[in-house]
Amino acid sequence: MNIKIITVGKIKESYLNEAIKEYTKRISPYAKLKFIEVKDEPAKDNASDKDNLKVKEVEASRILKNIDSRDYLIALAIEGKQIDSLELAHKIKELPTYGNSDIAFVIGVSLE
């Protein structure tokens, strides 16, 4: 199984980078883990809804370039449905049944 974690912008916090290294090491016997950081589009603090939409469209395009048609897409969003670890593990276990063996987690920006 291949797992991609696609983020918008660079992860700058050293504690997060250390956690990424640790979890990559832990999961490596079970899956190939790849982190993809796409460039974030500059956004103004007081941007209009139209300007924010343009930023989202540009970043979405960059994200989509890294998603394959065989990937099972999981978008991590604040307004999304929250599931626990057991539910996620069950979902991942079921994926090959439906013809998916690769997963792409997407973490976007926090523009509203």
C-alpha cells in the first residue's frame, strides 16, 4: 500500500517534522509513505471572497496534480466528519475490496 499525505505549504514546526520522521519509520514495514508539500498561494489578510476563491482554485490545482485516479482520497477538513482510529483502520482494511490500494490524505489551507 502507498500512502500520500499532501499538504499546502511547507511544514515549518520542528516538532511536527520530528513526528513525521517517527511515524514514517513506524509505518514503513506496512506501507510506503510519501509526503508532498505543494506551494501555497499568497493571500491578503483582508482579501475579498473572490480573491480567496482564486487562491483556493490555484492551490486545488496544485493538489490535484499529485492525486492519481487509483488513489482513495481522504480530505482532512475542519468541517468534515470526524472518525476515530478504529473506524479509519477499518476503512483502510476495506479499500482493497473496492479496488483501491493507495490512499491520498489532503490537508488544505484554512481559508474560509
